[in-house]
Amino acid sequence: MIAGVAGRHALAETPRAYHFALPSAPLAETLIRISAQSHSHIGFSPTLTAGLKAGPIRGFLTPLQAVNAALAGTNLSPRTQADGSLAIGREATTAKTAPNPGPEPAAPQSSAAVRKAENVEHIEARGMRSTRIHLQNKPVASTTVDKQQIELNQITNLQEAIRLQPSVQFQSANLRNTTINIRGLGAASTGTDGLENGAAVYIDGIYQARPGTALFDIPELESVTVLKGPQGTLGGIDTTSGAIQIETRLPSFRRRAELEAQAGNYGEYMIKADYSQALGHSEKAAFSVDYFQSALGGYVKNIYTNNTIYGYLDRGVRGQLLLRPDDDGNLQIRIVGGYNHNSNSMGVGLYNGTVTRYGNGNPISSTYIQAAQRVGYKIPTANPYGLGTDINSQQMIRSEDANLSMHADYNLHGYTLSSISAGSIWNFYPSLDSDSTGIDIYAANQAQNYQRQFTQEFRITSPSHRRFEYSGGLFYLWQEVKDHSRKTYGSQYAAYSASASATPESIALTDRALNGLSVLSNEKPTTNAYSAYANATWHASPRLDITGGFRYTYETKNGSFLQYLNGGGNVTGLNASQKATVLQQRAAQLAADPYQALKHDNGLVSGQMTVSYHVTPTQLVYGTYSRGEKSGGVLLIGLASNVPATVKSEYLDNYEIGYKSTFLNGKITFNADAFWMVDHNYQTSIVQYNNAGLALTYLANAKSAITRGFEADLRYNPTSNLSMFASATYDDAYYNSFASAPCAIENSYNKSCNFTGSRLALVPKWVGVLGFDYQHAVGHVGGVNLMAYGGATYTMQSSFFAATNDSIYSRINGYALLNLTFGLRSEDRKWDVSGWIHNATDKKYFTLLAGGSPLTAQVGMPLAFGGTVRLRL
């Protein structure tokens, strides 16, 4: 085991040469700098390196060669671990390694020679997002959930990983209506198609326009890194609040076969299989194939159908091909393809009460209670924590996505030329009980999505650790979404939605007009985005760096909207006046303009300026001004004539200062930053209620919003067996200027409300995460050394509003969750058996509250427990 750690991530399984120009320095300091520059993981004990000094290291060297050069003249040498990392030990106990190349410049070895000398498996993908970048020496606010935390917390997807990321806010009514925000900004959960998120999500460098595709299993998950603040000058899509980088494991040139099985309460199970090896006996091609299937039976009982909801079934397959066609290892090509199918019954709102009076004390004329009485419906007890519902329609959301990508990197005299091509298909087939009641209000109210997307990026990156470093490139996005929505009125809609003064005759006519009537809509937004970006760093002195970046994006968004009616009761037997009333009510269900062809162009400019100073080689301070933009677009949802059919682009100004540090030879890592972000033309959800309390949600612009606060992250490894971490975020996010918008339901007696100064939705002021993991040798059986381990993670957050109108009925109180893990494994990790308890205190909490009529709630999962078995064959 190792007591000191330099760097966060493991070495690539096949080496890459880096250009080093390191002066003579204490050995520990040199090892940390090698780790940072090569993005590798180097473990060492401070007692071994104490008092030792490394000579200058220059030339193109692999990480192992650089470490050997640093250790020249000592009695220490590196040993390659099973995960590809390096452990520094005394020569008497160190495995045979490659010859010391010396401190003089050295050319990279051939791929065959390198693999033989370093006993490793394959090269790491290169590029801004596909490389596991060690960010500790970079002037950017970031946090990473690494492989150790992923395994300890049974993390298999983005939704689980961001629970350990205090600056990330998440809400999902379903896979289409999913919000992921960073520092309180990013997106509004409206299901508006054709508009990008301000917080970008990438899997292995590939932009995911639908964050919902990352909510379920991601095979071979290695790390999840959050970069905070605008990141557009580094490539990919332009962003306002930040980017989330998800990394997965590469294929191996050695045979790799792994199985994992998991079972728990509430019908939870998971099966994963991974197989990888070289193609034949080739040293130039390797592949991997992954299969996964996971399920949750559900934990909410539907007493109407006598089945269980709040469950899911997720399954898929993913294949990778890794190519190194040239002998010098300068060219690498990674091809990835996958297919995933998900079906789930999540997103049902459980009855949480009825609003009977406005905020001024006056009674509401037509309440949910009165509407239920008109249709003879017995309202269930308002107890969401009872985990029961009586919805009378099927709740099943199905989706599938398929993707294919190719990432090619070519090293030309130290310059990296990259090409990233990706295509994806996403289909969404919901069957929803949208009213969340046992009343037949809507027979159907859902939208099917068929999304097609292609992205292409070309990038050049200069050699690192020169006086002037730079990167730049071109990015293109094409996206088309075909949306087919259907709203069919149910047999009880007329009576349910009637006003308090409605007569039986008027209700009967409304029923004749709307019962069985379907409002069908077809929308097709199309996006073409063209971007050019550049980012450069000038090392003004050994300690002072100045970084600048610029990006320009031109976007065109075209869309068409067609709406029409089908069905409804016949008008036979009605007199002329009654017929006119029925036809008029039907016509009123159409949009003011049932056919639209819209176009919206965006010219977006973003940039960055950062000044950073290395107080010591392991302490960095920096200040940043950055600007990011989020595109506007067309709203193809059949809005009223007084509602704009387009939404403006956002542009955000970010001011940030930060401090990054490591102490005690890497045992302690402490990072902190403070930020102030001003979002102009902030895109937010607007909710309007009709007389029956039924909501219409759409997107609009607030003049500006502000989010400000600070973040801190502490990692401490006091011994080789114990690791501890703590992260916290304070975020004061509010509307800076939003003078007129529809009110929350309790204030809907007003025509509009002034939300200036009100809090932004989904943003707790305080979020914190605490955790530790401990492992200890407990003996051996049959020649196999055994390791026992355990850990805990405690997450907490303060209250927040789930609705953008800050309704008092959408306020979710603060809560804390405790997860526990314990297990036994072989030291070589050939097998691993663990148990886990999630929400160990059985905390009852809400994930979503909706302030409408009726009030509804979505509840978090109760105490869950189970076990996991992992095998390496």
C-alpha cells in the first residue's frame, strides 16, 4: 500500500511520451510535478523520499521513464500496479522495471518496446476531454468523483455520482424533462426541444444533448468531473454554468473478463459483464464488449391497478475498438458504439393536499375538493410518505438511444491533432397519467420524441510545458427533433374543470365538445451550430501564468408546428345554438396559430481571461473572468397569441477567484473558490394555471439572475488505509430582475407578480458531503491475502423551491442522507463481496413538489440494502 499520492488518476494502460523540462528539486516535489504533467497516479511514502533530491529531467519521456530519471542515484524504483498506477518502493522489493533512461533528452520508444519495458496494457485516449486530466494544477474550479468513490458507493450513472458533487443540482420528472444545473444555472425543466443546456454533459468527450441519457447505467464508469463556470473556449458546445465530463474505461491489450452482480430490496438487481482483449495477437488493435441490465421493482403502490410503480428496467450493450496503427504510437483511434433501452414508471405525483385559499386569505372559487365531488371521486389521504397512489392510467415511459463515435488523435512532433465524430439517435415513448389522480381527466397527455444528432470537432493542442501553450478548434452540431404530442380529454374532464357557477347544461355541452377529443401536434425543430474557439496560456514566469480564450458560435434554429383536432362527441340532436357552442369550445383547444414556420439565428460570443500564480509548486491562486452563452430558439408548443414564440439567448458573466493546494507530499488536497455569476436573459420556466388549476408550462426570459457563493473541497489520506473527504457549497441564487411573470397558485388572484429578489428554483443555499473509506489486511486463506473495507458517505442540503415561481407549496425542506458500505476482497481484486445500505436512517424526503390543483409530490427512495459480487476471471 502507499502512503503518499501524487495525482488523482491512474496511469494510462499503455504509455505516452510527454515533453518534460523540470529543474532539479526535492524528489517528492518532482514526483508530484511528473504526476500532474502526465495525468498519472504515483504513490509514495514521505519517509522514503525525505531528504532526497531529483536532478533535472528533460526530453520526451513516458511517465515511467521520467520517474526512473527522478529516482536515479537512489535505492528506490517504481512498481506498476494492477490499475496502471506506479508505487515507489525500495529496489529490493520492487518488480523489474525498464532501464533508467537518464536525464538527457530521449525519443519515444516504439509501442512494442514500451509495452514490453513497462508491462502495461494500452494507450490512454488523448484530447481535452478524453484524457483523464489531472486538474489540481489548473486554474479552474473542479471536483472529481474518482474510481475509488464510484466502487465504494455503487455508482453506475450520473444521477448517483452528482450526489457527491455539492455544486450540481438535479431534478427529473422523466428522461425528457430533466434539469442538471451547476452553481444554480444551466437549464429549466420544461421539455422544450431544440434548446441546449447551459451545463453540458459529455461521455468520453461526446456531447450529450439529452442529459437524461446519462441517468441510467454507464458501462465501465471511471470518473465524473465537474468543471464550473463557462468552458466554451476549450471546445465542445458553448456553456454558461459549466461542464460534466464522464470518463469510461478503455479496451485492454491483455485479456480482461469481469462479472458483477447485485441484488437488493424493492426488487433491485443488476448484472454487468465486461470482456476485453487484443484482436488476435495484435499490438495495434484491442476491443471491449460490455453488457448491463439493472432493474428496480418499485416502492410506490398503485391501489387502483394493484401493482408497483417508481421502478425501472434498464439494459444495453456497448462495444469499443482501440487502434494504434503506427509503430511509433503517434496515432490512436477509439471507436465506440452502444445501444440502451430503458422503461420506467417514475414521475407520478402523489397526492399532497389541496389549496383552498389564496395567499390573501380569500377562498378559491373552484378547488380540487369541489371538482372531485362533482365527479364522485373520493380523494385519498394526503400522505405521500405512505407511498401509495390510485392513478387510473398506465404510467410507463420507454426510451432508447443508440450512438456511434470515433475519436482520433495524432501526435505530430508534440502537437496533438484530434478529430471527434459522433452520431446518436434518441427515441422517447411515454404513456403517462399526467393528472396523477384516479379521475378520468385526460385519457392521454404525452409527447413522443425522435431526436437525431451529429457532432464533429477538429482540434489542435500544442506541446505542454512550453513558454506558450495553446489549443483551438472547430465544432459543428446538427440536431433534428420530431415531436408528436397528443392530448385526449377524458370522460370526466368537463365536470372536473367546470367553474363553480357552471350549470348542468353547460357541463353537458362541454362534455359533448371535449370528451374523446384529441389535440394532435407535430413539431420539428432543427439546429445547425458552427463554432470556432481558441485558448492559450503564456507562462510569463516560472510562477505566473496568463490564460485567455475566445469563442464564436453561429446558430440557426428552424422549426415547424402543426396542430389539428380529431374525435370528440357528435353534435346530432343539438340545436343550432348548442352546436355553435360545442364547435366553438373545440376550436378553442387549438393554438392561436395552428401552423407555424419559425426561424431564429444566434451569434454567440464567449471568452475567458485568467491570471494564476504558483505560490509554491503545490499551491496555486487564480482569478478569472469568463463569459458564456446559451442559445435561444423557437417555442413550438402552441402558445397563446400574447406569448412570444421565441426565447432569447442567455449570456453570462462569471467572476471567480480560487485557491488550490496539496500538502504533506500529497496527503492533503484543499481547494476553495468564490464566484459571482450574472446571467442576462435568464431562461426560466413559466407556469400558468387555468380555472381548474391545471398548468401550462413554457419557457421565457427573465431580464437577469445572479448566483454567488463559495465552494470548498478537502481530501485527506492520513495513512495508506484511510481516505477522507469533505465538500461544501454555499450558493445564493436569485432573480436580479424579473418584474412581471405569472404568479404561483396561491397568488394567482393577481395578473402577474414581481419575482425580483426571489430565489431561483432547485438551488439549496447550503450543500455538503462528508465521507471516508478504510481498508485493512485481515489475514490470508489458501495463499490469498484478504482485505476488509468499509466506508460511509453523508450528504446534506438546505431547503429549496422546486418550482420556478417559488410557490410555498413547492418548498422542499432540507434533509440529509447516510450511505454505508462494507466488504471483503482479495488483495489482487480477483473477487470482491460487499454489502451496502442506502438512506441508512430511512429519511423521508421529497425530490419534487408541484404547487397546482391538486398539490403533488415525488418521494425519494426509502432505506435500501443489498449486496454486490465482483469477479475478475
